[in-house]
Amino acid sequence: MAVGLLGTAASGLQAFQRGIAVAGHNISNVNTDGYSRQRIELGTRPPSFTGQGYIGNGVQVNSINRLFDQFTTDRLRDTTSTSAQYDTLFNYSSRLSNLLGDSKAGLGAGLETFFNSVQDLANNPSSVPVRQLVLSEADSLTGRIQGLDQQLSSMRDEINNGLGTVVNEINGITSAIADANRNILDATTQGAGQAPNDLLDKRDALVGKLSELVSVRTVEQSDGSLNVFVGSGQSLVTGFLASPLKITQNGFDVRRSEISIVSGGFAAEITDNLTGGKLGALLDFRDQSLNKAENALGRIAVTLSTEFNRQQNLGMDLDGQMGVDMFSFSQPLTSAHAANSGTGNVTTTFDSANIRDLTTSDYILGFDGTSYSLTRVSDGQAVTMTGAGTAANPFNAEGLNFVVSGTPVAGDRFQITPTRAGAPSMTLLISDPGDIAAAAPATLSEATNANGLPVNSGDGALQLQSVDGTFTPLVSGITFTYDAVAQQFNYAGDATGSFAYNPATDSGNSFTVAGMRFRISGTPATGDSFVAAANTSGSGDNTNALLLAGLQSAQTMENGNASFQDANGQLISDLGARTRSAEITSKAQASLKSQAQESRDALSGVNLDEEAANLIRFQQAYSAIAQVVTVANTTFQTLLSAVGR
């Protein structure tokens, strides 16, 4: 049926009024984040047939579409997630790197000052003020190590709080996305299938905010609802249902926060599957930087204490007594998993003889029903153990001893954190300056006559270097007598025996007898004697002080390949490299995000010039079609006038 001239004009008026409204809506939202500009799609109304052919009946609004591209939006979402991740990672990494690498407040300065005081002691072993300075610097060193650990612990608390905050934000957004799905479906139904553009923009904006917190993937369903997935496919939003995340405690360590997803009333831990965004950055920093820093700081504390105590115990103090431990520290932390069902127990201690083999990793000791196996957490690699796991013959691996007891069942696991407690537990045990063992507990000198004059005729010399853990205080002493014919030293006294010495090939070499290590040089004559005796007046002896000072550069870490300073420098270097990498990646991702945003804005952003042109175009069209109404009215009035006559 013919619509007529007036109907045609009315359709145009309505269409161009809608066009003006759409352009005005675009202009009003020019600064609205996430808004996609809309475009009115016009089409001809069904024509009417006349005897002369079909005649048009005007225009109709087919749809109002938003200018949107899923690929561009996904690209912006991905770059937003990665950019937020590396921005956060760089922020925390730089703080950690600056803390430990500070030239004045860092550990390196404390180690240098402490060992400088020990070197001063070696230069003046009898000075009580110098000894007091060593204790003061030792106390400062332990305080510095504890202080650094406290700041690392504060960062751990900050990370845990941050995880809780981010999880709450994620839950709020996913709940809003589920509500948006419902609103979009209702609006689409009410609109006879037409897309509710503003609601779709709102949902996309919510997903964009979510991607700043964690990397997500989305799948649109046939009904228009959007499903959101995280990790390795865990569903955060399915239709109108949001599955919340939850902070849970680690099965081994209650201080370690884990992330679980709650579905059907059950919580499943998904921490290892989460990446991207601020949440991924917090987890990455905690596991890859903070844990390593705490363990590395603790390893230095444990190794320094062990090696210094070892040498201190091999020296003699001002009272003529063998030295005692200078530092104390905690043994490794061992915890059973909360899900263990057996009665097995593990006790872990440091293997002081192989303390240089300590790493910065944690370990998992698992039982498969038949035997135990050890896995390094840092790289997931299996670690070979020796021993039987008993008190008499413990399992041994990488500077640690493990004694197992009880009755474990298959699947039981135990976490060993060897060095993390080393830094906060390191304390100074000695308060009396006289207890510092600067002297050697024995002397080794050329035999003398009743007048105290040397009696040897050769030019041989024996020089005491150190004593080891097998040394016991001398009572009657040990006399070494050389036999030039047999080319050997015979010794008697507290220990008896002999050893070969050829002046032509052995001069300058070191030998060990009864726990005493000494160097022999020159060519002794037959009958030449040397006497090892207890050091009864060693206040001026600096033999052991020199050895204590030498620990500063001794290769006592990293399997005998690094000193304390080297290990600290390696930690700072690793942190600096990670920080620099995070900074570079952050800048690169910011550039990619900017490019993705520009691509999205080029398609979906509002261009005021274009919208102004649209307004003029629709206004002019509206004015023009209004003239058709005038013509229709004139025609109608003419007809009325004609009929009226």
C-alpha cells in the first residue's frame, strides 16, 4: 500500500532526527573511556507498486552500529596486560635492587668494614681496643643483615596484601561482567535482536580493566554473553555466573599466599597458571626475585657464620683457651605439607663440612611409597642424594643433611627452606674482646739448648700455617727430627710417626701432622729437630687472626668458586639485570600499548570534525525533507480548496 508523500517525508524526518541524535551521542562521549563511536545505518523502505512500476516510500533506520573490531580490541587488551605487568615488576624490582645494592646501607659495605676490623686485629692482636672494634663491627654486621631481612620481610607482607587487594578488584570486575552479560541479553531481547551498543562498550571496558590486573581470554557465546577465562582455562565468568578468586594459604608455608578459584563450593589453587597484569607481576616478583634475595642473604649469613666459627674454634684467645663460636644462626626450616597423611618426619641440618655447596634454592623431599627423592624448587630438577637418611648416615645433598623418621605414605611431601631463616637469626655470641681467638693454639720452632740457642746445623725451617678440626691441644708436645740418609722426618711425643721429605723436590711444600699444617723449606741436616708445643704466651700471635681476615677473599661459596663479596655481588648483579630487563620491556610494552590504543581509536574513537560534518549533513537533510512536508501540505490544501468549490 502506498505510503504517500507525507509518509515518505515523515520517514525522512524520523531517520535524520535519529542521525542527529547519534551524532550528538558520539560528541557527548568524546572523552568517555572505552566508548566506541556509533553509526546509523539507513535503508529504503519497501516500495509500493503502481501501474507504472514501483515507487519508493522513503527511508528507514536499519540499525545503529558501533564501530568495533575484535582483533584490535584483543590486541589492546593483551598489550595492556603485559604493560601493567612489567610496570609493576619494574617498580618492585628497582626497590629491591636499590635496597640491597646501596653502597652505604647494603651488605657489601658491612662485610668490608667488618673484615677491615679483623685485618686491624691481625696487625695488632694484643690490643683490647682493636678487639673491641671487631666485636662492634661484628654486631653492626649482624644488625645490618637482620635489618635488610626485615625490609625484605616487609616487602613480602606488602606483596601478600597486594595480592589480596588485586583479588578483591578482580572479583568485583568479574561480578560486574556477569551482570553486564545479563543486562545485554535482556536489552537484546527487548530490542528484537538489536545490539545495545553502550552496554557492550561498558562490558568491554570492564574486561579492559580486568586485563590490567591479570591476563584473560574471552569467548563470546551465541546469545551475546561473554565468557572470561584465566590461567590455563579456568573460567572466571560463564554467562551470568562469576567464579571468584580467593586467597589461600600454601600447604607448606602459612606466610605464603596462594590464589585459588572457587567453583561449586570447592577452591582449586591456580597460582602457577596465572600470568600478566599486576597479579602476574606480584607473583613473578615474589617467586623469582624476593624469595631468591631472602635465600641469598640468608646463605651469606649462614656460610659466613659457619666459616668464621670454624676458624675461630681453631684459634686461641687471650686467656689461652681454644676459641668458641662467634655467631649463631638457625638450622634449615622444614615443614610437612598440610595434606600429608603419614607420620613421617624430616630433620634438616647444615653439612658444615660442605657448607660451600649451599644454593639459594628451596627443596621438596617427596616419598613415593618406597623411597625418598629430592627436587630443587628453583628449576624443578631432581637432586642426587647420598646416605641412608638415618641419624648415623643421613641423606646428604648440596650442603644439607636430612634425617627421616616415622612412617610416611606415598605422596607425602616436605619442603626444606635451607637459608631463609639464616639472616634474621644471625646473632653475635661473644661479648668479651678477649674471647676472640687471634692466636694459633700451637707453636713450631727450632730446637734450642739449655741457653735457648738454636742447635740445628742445617738451613731447614718449619713454619706453622694453621690447625684443622682434628687438632687437640698439645700436652708434652711433638718433636720432629730429620734423617738426611732416609730423607724423612721422624716425630714423637703427643703423636708418633714419620713422613718423607726430599729437600730437592719438597722444599716449600706443606705437610699435616696431628691436625697441624706446616710448611717446610730448606735442607735440614741429620739430627736437626723442631718442636711443636702448646702456645702458652700467644697474646701477640696473629696466626689465626690472619686466617680469619683471609676469609674475606676465601672461595667459600658457590662450590668453592666465590667469596662472600662475590656472592653478594652476584645477587645484586642478578637483581640489576632483572630490573633492567623489566624496565626495557616496560617501555617497549608501553609503546606497543600506545600503538594498539591508536589503532583502536582510529576505528572506534570519536572524531569531532567528522561528527560536526555529520550534524550538518543530517541537519540539511532534515531541512530538505521538511520542505517535502510543506509541499505535501500545500498539495493537500489545494485539493481541499478544489473540492470545497
